[in-house]
Amino acid sequence: MTKQRKVAIIGIGITKFGEHWDKGLRDLALEAGLKAVEDAGIHGEQIDGGYVGNMAGGNFAGQEHIGALLADYMGLDPIPVTRVEGACASGGLALRQGYIAVASGIHDIVAVGGVEKMTDLSTADVTEILGGAGDQEWELFMGATFPSLYALMMRKYMAEYGATEEQFASVAVKNHKHGALNPYAQYQNEITLETVMKSKVVASPIKVFDASPITDGAAMLILAPLDIASSYTKKPIEIIASAQASDTIGLAERYSLTSIEASKIASKNAYKEAGITSKDIQLAEVHDCFTVGEVLATEDLGFFKPGEGAKAAEDGRTTFGGDLVINSSGGLKAAGHPVGATGIKQAVEITMQFRGDAGKRQVKDLEYGLSHNVGGSGATAVVHIYKRA
Amino acid sequence: MTKQRKVAIIGIGITKFGEHWDKGLRDLALEAGLKAVEDAGIHGEQIDGGYVGNMAGGNFAGQEHIGALLADYMGLDPIPVTRVEGACASGGLALRQGYIAVASGIHDIVAVGGVEKMTDLSTADVTEILGGAGDQEWELFMGATFPSLYALMMRKYMAEYGATEEQFASVAVKNHKHGALNPYAQYQNEITLETVMKSKVVASPIKVFDASPITDGAAMLILAPLDIASSYTKKPIEIIASAQASDTIGLAERYSLTSIEASKIASKNAYKEAGITSKDIQLAEVHDCFTVGEVLATEDLGFFKPGEGAKAAEDGRTTFGGDLVINSSGGLKAAGHPVGATGIKQAVEITMQFRGDAGKRQVKDLEYGLSHNVGGSGATAVVHIYKRA
């Protein structure tokens, strides 16, 4: 794209991720929204546009029209607020639309949120609803669930590269270690390799502790043109690239099961837009819906060569003291995965890190951060790159 | 917004609207998409971005992630395709995002679609799902359905202005007269005032024939920068304004039940952007989900004064030979209302009219056209204005 204006994050807000029995979808979105507005030091009236990522409010909560709901409850009427949906990449897509709106001059100050309320239903119902991220007619209708689709990828990766289940398990152990340091994470406890390995099999070789949980939560960003950002915050974070790519909705039609082509294309385009390479990134929040998802991401984003991601995780190269930090927030695995909110949470985490507000999980000498959000088994991928403004 | 580039419609495609027992959501979207690509005289590879409006694929068809689905089935991978949702305004919002993408230079040639597959479920289920367009917690959970919400508006209008049920019924008669001339319409038959008046009461005073039907269908546009549009088509149509506004999601919190504030604000902004007034419009495709919806629209958009819309319809001022033509397609009432597709269908109809391809329903001396798409009971409204390029 022709970038007309540079875009900055001037405010962030996030709810605790977890099981919020006492809060509905709108309560969560409102909480994150008010925090973001307060954090940006603006008045709601200054916001002139909004986007919100939500995957399945219709099925989870009987509520569509989430854009209007958010505009109403945040007191933003009559400004336009639009919901975007790309399964578990909904948050990342909302961020991208907000970025486009500010970059192009359509809006000046934009609220970009993500929200999902998932825990009101049974695990079986949630699994079926999440299946709508894949190919309903050729995958779900045939009995495939998301754990089973990612299990195919994991098994193929193990067969192709000789990776072990323990290597994948090490991703979960590492993300719980990070999540234990994140006060917004759903699970703030460390786990052992044995816990993962002995956990119940969901879809072999994926076990419960290879999988991200079912989560309620919301996150919100306030975006503004970079040139006015410093009048709102001392620590604006610039979004220097935004890229999105698509692939077949069904897994069976892909050329490869051991990489996600949309992630490769989106990240390649994002690096090009940012004028950097994967080697410049110190922190990446990647889409670890399952441990194999993180392994593939670290390869598709260029941090490790194909087949080396699982071993790199086992060798501690993706945590503090390693090559770079992957998922300082705890990732989807430990921080939780309220699907529509995840893409925004990633940007919130990166902003906290740039600001030096990440406490015990602070990444040192951070120059460039990256977020990577995937929809379904990889039919949508969206990548953003950030730096301190 | 700062308009960087002028935007034109260079291709259109639409399925017959109706009950497609033999076709699923993807088949409908693909049919409209291929027609639009063929109509534009382009190759699919020339498309570099896409947006699709869909309200409730998750509930109607178990399918979310409609953007990726469309990218896949239209052979557009790896370009980004994003679903947007704003209840029954989803199509209009998709058009607006496509317009923004082209106007701002983010994309050059963009596919903008809308699709909904509704007839696989019972009327009761569809009614409940459509309820997700309103306030789930304060309206639907309490038993309100959309016919009942619009019935409140109709009753209030009748009480305030002394309008009659026959006047509203005349809207349905007029739209069936138009729909009878539209080969894509769900109902291509004329009806009498008596048919409407004697039809079953849904939510008094709304009767079955005051209401738009449950419909399957899809529509698609190809957008391009105006300066290259003439290399693709001899008859490019320019979109000269795009505006969206929000209001409270629940009806009870509105200041007025006899106008839709979001429609007023969106149209005011659109007229300003276009540099014209309501008097310049010869054709408007407006959101007649119920006959009262059309009456309010013709007032909110400035064609008639408050309280005069119902009588204007009865007096024939909204059909051929009147002040302007409202809903030459037959509107939602007769052409059908596949909710996510409606906003795109409106633009398809207006494009056909500008091209002189509207057959027996051709509007003569057309200079400016307008489309008006509403989500829920008015929590979202989006207005576009068109002229021959």
C-alpha cells in the first residue's frame, strides 16, 4: 500500500483473560475499551472510528452486530464501528482495518478492539462452533475438529523432521513460564514437561496441554497518526507494517502440512514494508493455538529453518536468553485464547513491552516486535511489526 | 475522509434471490463472484483485495471465516479477503471497506461481495438468529423479535402522524410492482392492497406482506480506481460518497421511534461528501426490511418531510412517474433479503440502472443514485451515492 500517514498505538486496555462467569461480551469489551481510552488520556468524543474483532458472538452469545454494540456501550455513537471476522485472526484483521483507516486519513483516532465470550457453553459446543473457522462442508461435517486438523500437522512434522512430542511439550512449558509472569494471563502457573506428556490425549499426538484453552476476554487499542501521537503519550509505539494473506480454507488442499503458506506470505510482505528481516525481531507474539502452531510459526516467520523450530524451542532459543522471545505474554496457551481478542492482546503485550511495563517478563533491548495471528488452520494470517516511535 | 482516489464500479454479479435448496453459501458467493469478474472483463489474478458482508454464517450454516472461504473458492489466494458484519447492513459495510481500500490506494482492484444462506432453517430459528442484530440481553432475551421492534416504530408513527395501515401496505404493493420487472427478484408477482391488508398479522400492525422474506442469495461488485476504470468498462459508475453511522443497539434507548438517527447522520454526511442534496437523487435503493422501514428511510434520507412518507408512498410519489423511484429492484420486500447480500444488491441494481440495463424497470434520466442499508432496528446505517462516471 501507499502509506499516507504513519500509525501509532497511543492507548491499550485489556481484561484479565479467563473464565468470567459474572461478565458478558459487552461487559468485557467495555472494560477493555474504557481502560484503553483512559490509558490514551483522551475523551471518548475524540475517537472518530472503530473496528472490533469477534469470531462467533452469534453462536457463543446470540449476539451479532458487535460493532454497533461496542459503539453504544462505549458511548461512541454516532461514529462508525465495524466488526470484522476472520475466525481466530479476527483481532488481527480488526487491527489491520484500523491501521488502514488511520494510515489513509479516513479516521484520525480509532478504537480497535477484540472480544470473545466463550465459557457460557460446553466444551463440545465450543469445539463445534470453532469448527466454523475451517471448511464446514468438507472438514467439520466429516467429523474433523480443530485439534484433529492440527494433530495432522503435528504428526506430519514429526514424521518429516523426526521431532518428538517432548519438543512440542517444551513449547507449552515455556509459555506457562512466561504466563506465570503475566497478571492478565488465564494460567499464571508453571508446568513441567511431565504434566504435558501425561495429560489427556485430545487428538493424538495433541494432548490437552498442547492446546490453548477456552477463554473469555477483551483487549483494545487506541490508534492515532504518529505525528500527533506524542501529544497524547510519552511512549507511542509505531506500527511499521501490516500484512494479511489467505490460503485454502480446508487443510487437505494445501501443498504442505508442515508450514502455513499464509504466514509465510504475510510475514514476507510485512518485513518488506518495514524494511527489516526476521533477524531484527527481539519479541514475537505468535499464534500458538496448539504447540505445533508455535513451532510452524517460528519457521514460517523466518526465525528458524524448516524442521528446526521444535528443537529450537526445546533448546531454550525462544525464551529469555535465547535467540528471541516468543510469546512473552504466555501466548494463547497460557495467557488464554478468547479467539476474537487474541490478535489485539498480542499488540497490547508488545506495547507493554516497548513501554517497559512488562514487569518480570520484560524483554530487554527491544527494537522490533512482531505479532502473528492465524485464522483456522491457516486460511488467514495477519502480521504486524512494531517499533518504539 | 481525505479522498485520495475516485472509486468506480467496473463489474457486477448477482444470483437470483430466492430459495436455493440446491446451493450452499459458497456456491452462491462463487456464482455472483464469477459473474462479476466476467462482467468486469478482468482475470481473477488482477484482484488484489476483497471484502465480504455476511451476517450470520456461523448460525445459518455453521460457517465462519467467510473471507477465507470466498478467497479460496474464487481462486483469489493469497490475497487478503476480510469478512465484515453489521447485521443486515453487512453488505453496505463491506462496500464501504472496499471503497476505503481503493480510495486510499491500499488496493487497486477489489472484489466486494455479500452473501447469506438462510433457508436451511425453520422460520422460528431464522427469526431468533436475526434477533442477534438487536440487543440480545435487553431485547431478544426478553422476547422481542425484529417484527415486534419495527411494529413499535410503525404503531408510534401511526399514532404521531395519523398514518394508516393501508398507506404502509401501499409500499409493499409498489415494491412487488417493481419486483415483478426484476428477473433476479425472489417474488416477481404483483400484489393488491387487499392481499397485504388481509395477510396474517406477525406483530400488530405488521402483517406478513409488510415484511421482507427469508432469502438465499449473493451479489458482488468489482471496484477499481476511476482513472483506470474506463480501460475495463465502457460504463463505469462512480461511487461519490460513502458514510456510516451508529446508534444505540436497543430501540428503547433512542430519542425517537419515528426516525432512524443513524440514517439521518449517514445520509447528511454522504450528501456533504457528494456535494449534492436529497433533491438531486432520482433513484434510491432503501432498506425496507418492513414497510415502515421504507417510510422512515424516505424521510430520514430527506426525500419527504417527517410524517409525509407514508402518504407519499400511497400517492405514488415513490414509483415511476413520481418524485423519485424508491427500490426499483423491488426492495427487500419483493427482491428478497439475504441479509449480508442486500447492501451489495442495492449497488448492483443502481449500476444496472446507470448502464441502462434495467429493462422494464429502467429509471429514465438518471443522474444520481443512492443506496441505504440498515443494521438491526437502526444501530448501523450506511449510505452510498453513485453517478455515471
